[in-house]
Amino acid sequence: MKAVAIQAFGAPEGLAVIDLPDPSPAEGQMLIDTEAIGVGGVDTMIRSGALAAWGFREGHVPGGEIAGTVAAVGEDVDTSWVGRRVWAFGVSGGYAERAVVAATAVLPLPAGLSAVDAVTLGSSGIVAHFGLRHARFAPGESVLVRGAAGGIGVMAVQLAARGGASVVAVTTSSAERGDRLRALGATHVLDRAGQGEDAPEGYDVIVDIVAGPELPSWFARLNPNGRLVAVGAIAGFPPEDFGRTMFEAFRKSMSFATFSADTVAVSDRRAATAELFAGAVRGEVRAVVHEVLPLDQAVLAHRMMDSGEVFGRVVLVTRR
């Protein structure tokens, strides 16, 4: 089968199409013929080498989210799954024509939802949904989404608006993107520094996909008892002394947390994703796709991600 591997950490050109033996499902696994593969910020971080300390090595096939058709199942897995269209998250080696995944991580696709839309909504929706929950977001509170134009950001905007936020403020890089985010539920559009004519003074919740060296400055935007949850780090890690800023505002009782979907029980992820997919079929949430590219153009997909100009999700497909 064809797959895309990281031959050298660094620029997107370190990715290469290679031939690999077809995998076989072990006990408790499914083999999926992939149709669509989500490209996320974590993929670019793995490719760059930023997460080498987490065990990722050159030669790794990235890709944690796929949709396609079940081709075979391992022992102790119901054979009725074979031939069904499914979505899966927590995959290892998803940038490939075939991938194996734990049966517990697989969800059937509802009629009316494409494979491309599934990988656009799925993991981004999980992070946004549980990230807001991790921040203890409640209806009537104000929410700022920092870095709102990416896959997680557009889902956080939609879910915060649907959840009854009094304010859904976003940071983005252009007026055109701001208009698109308003159509998804944003009430205030700010530039990347958080400035804007109608910028609220403070927020109860900040969902931060960016992190990076500027993260500490955003604590000043929190209301008393406000919560900032970092759900991504596309700009890299914050400075080592970033906690100092919080302590300088000790009397505001602010909270900072990180959030990873890895800490959510698989059963809870499945339930939340099933509801998200059903909501998409009903027209309650939108899958925002930036570009669909064939698998062998993974380098171009990563160049797009690195440019910072992606709005929504880039998706790789194995057949068009």
C-alpha cells in the first residue's frame, strides 16, 4: 500500500510517499480502507520534530484520524462491521491507504455524512467540546477563541455559540476570515493581538489553540475567576516562566489548564462524536473544509498548514 512517512524532521519536504506491506488487524482491531484523512496541527508538530521527546521518530507515518470502509476485523470483533463506512480517531499511521485501529475507537458514519466531513468534524469537534467542558464553560459566559480559523477553532466557535455564550470573540488574521467566523457564531472579531474596536475588556473562558511565547499576555484578558485552557500549541511552547504572570494577578483567582483528548474515555469520545455527526446531518453544525488533496500531496497539505492561512480543515483522500 501507499503511505506517507516522515523521512526527515523539519520542513514539509521531509515527508515522502513510500510503499509498505498491507497491515493486518490483530485481536480487537479493525482494518480500514481509508477514504479521507484529517490533517491537523499535531501532525505538523510531529513532522517538525517538536514532539520527538514524546517518542515520535523519523520514519513515522503520521495521521490520527481517518474515515473509510472496514475491510477486515481481528479476533473477537463482530464480522458484521466488514463493509461498513466508519470514522476512527486515535489511529496510528493514518496517512496511508489502509490502517488498523482499535475496534473501540471506531464509529459508524451516519447516512448523509461524507468521509471528508467526518474527519473535518470529528477530532476537532472532540477537542472543542471537551475543551469547553474542561474550562467549565456555562451558558451566559463570555468566550474568546484564540486562533479561531483552524479546525479546532471553527468548531469551538460553533459549539460555544450553540452552548449559549453571551459573547463569542475570536482572533484571526483578516476581515474576510472574521466575516466567515461571524457566520459561524462569532460576535466579536479581533486581530491576532486581541485588538479590535469592539473588543470586550475580559472573558470568562479563553480557548487557546496557539500557545507560544505570547500565551502569558492573555491572562490579562481573563475576568476574575476566568479560565484559560490550552488545547493546542501551533506557535510552540510558552516561556518557561509563564506562570509568573498568573501569580502577579493572584487576586483574580485565574485558572490555567491544558487539555488533550487522550484524557477522555473512549466511550465518552464516541458518544460526543456521534451527537456531533447527527447535528451535522441535521444542519446544526458545519464542516468547514479548506482543501481536499490526494494522499500523495501531503507535502502541499503541510505547506498550507505551516502558512497559517488555512481556514477550517485540510483533508487528504486516497481516491477522488
